[in-house]
Amino acid sequence: MCSPEPINCFPVLVNILSNSFLRLFNSTARLRVWSQLFYSGENADLKFYIFFGLFTYLMVLAAGLPPLFAMSNVEDYKVKSRSC
């Protein structure tokens, strides 16, 4: 019933329980549950926007980190602290 991957177990369990309750109440309806990725189709534009969005975020992050380390070193210099 359930594959070894835990992400597939919950939809299968919901399907079994829902259909069991429907049978208890003498309903002829049945539910079908499936799990698929949200973006199953290949979309080149989407990949382009995701790539450049993440690239831009990483560039801003990379530009902001070196001043943080420099300020720490300047503060250590001002208080004349030394490491052993």
C-alpha cells in the first residue's frame, strides 16, 4: 500500500480512510488521491527566473558579508584585543 518514502504514505492513508468512511455510510462515491510534483512540466522561463533570482540573492549576500568581518577586525583593533 505504501512505498518506503514517507511523503507518499500520508496521501495513501487519507485515501484508504476516506474510502472506508464512504463505504460505511453506503455511498457510491470514491476518492482518489495522488501525489505529483507541482511543476512536472519543463518550463524554460521558470527555470531562468528562478536561477537569476537566486543568483541575485547570493550576490547581495556575498557583497554584504566581507564588511561584517572587517568591522569585527576594526573593533578588535580599537580595543586592542589579542588572540592567543
